[in-house]
Amino acid sequence: MSQWDRFAETFFNAAVMARYLPDIVSGFFVTVWLAILVVLAGLALGLALALLRSLRIRPLNLLIVLHVDLFRALPPLVVIVLLYFAMPNAGWSPSGFVATWLALTLVLSAFAEEIFWAGILAVPKGQWEAARSTGLGFAATLAHVVLPQALRLTIPPLTNRTIAITKGTALGSVVAVSEILAQAQTAVSFSFNPSPLTLGAAAYIILFFPVVLFGRWVETRYAWKR
């Protein structure tokens, strides 16, 4: 057997791939579902925190800044492990899926809050004053004048952060979430062949490559022209 044949037999074993393809497909849909939930909840929570911060209530702002700094500092894997293994001691036992979703949501919300807040601050003060001078209240000024401009500014950095955090769904494999990587690792342990990992890599490319291309398009579409 040539060196190439041994390589193909190890990483592209057709029989092994065919046997475990349904498991990888199953993990693919778990990954997609988890990523969607993380993005929706993380961005919504981040925006809500930024809006609350704009009220400039000092005790509330301190709590928001603490949340942001804490979850920007902690690695997502540490948050997942803490939620999954420590919470049962507090009387709550989240599943691996819930622990991964909650951990990645909290991390994404921390980064998203800072991006949304930076976007709100980037809107010139004159915009606030002009809107208030027309009789608009604080909430109306924020919703109809400031927020639309701030959101345009935040789209490119949010896209990058969202892509990065969704790739973190693979961390769920450490708490038995049956996503792509977990399914591939299980298949490798049963087949004694790494070909399922090749399938897993292909699944990640199929899932995230279009997302990366979409992110690049969004960055170009909404970038400020110089």
C-alpha cells in the first residue's frame, strides 16, 4: 500500500464515512439550531443592556459593566463547564445543550453590548439635541433618531463577533451536546478511524463558509464610505 493509499484509508475511508454520515448530519442540525438560538438571544440581550445603559442610571450601569467585563474576560469553555458542573450544587441542573446555549449567549451579549453602546456614543450629540428640540422625548429620540444610525455603525463588528461565537458551538462537545464535533469524536472512538472527523470538518465548512461570505458582504455593504 502506497503512502497516499494509507492517507486515504485513514482520513477518507468511504465505508466508515457512509456508516457515520447520518450521525454527522444529525449533529449538523443540532449545531445549526444551537447557533441560531445563541445569535438571537445574545444580540437581543446585548441590545437591551446597551439601551438600559443609555438611561445613565449609575447603579444599573455598574451592574451592566460588571456583566460585560466578566463575560468578556472568561473563556466560553470555562463558562460552559461552570454552568454544567457547578449549577447542580445550587439546585439547577441544566442539560449540556442549555448550558452551552446560555454560556455562549452570555458571552455574545457582553461583546454585543459594548458594540451597541459604542455605536450609540458614536452618534453626534447634535443629533440628540436636534431631535429633542423638535419635541421628541428621550425614548422617541433614541428609537427613531439615534438607534437607526447606531445600528448601521455596529453591523460590521457585530457580524464578526457573531461568526466567532457561533463557531464556539463546538465547545458543547465537552458537556455531551451531540453537535458535529461530538458526533465525529464518538464515531472515531467506535470505528478506530479518523475519517468521521473529515466528515465533521466538511460539515463545518458547509455551515460556516456561507456565513463568512455573508459577513464579508455585510461588512462591505454597510461600511462607511471614506
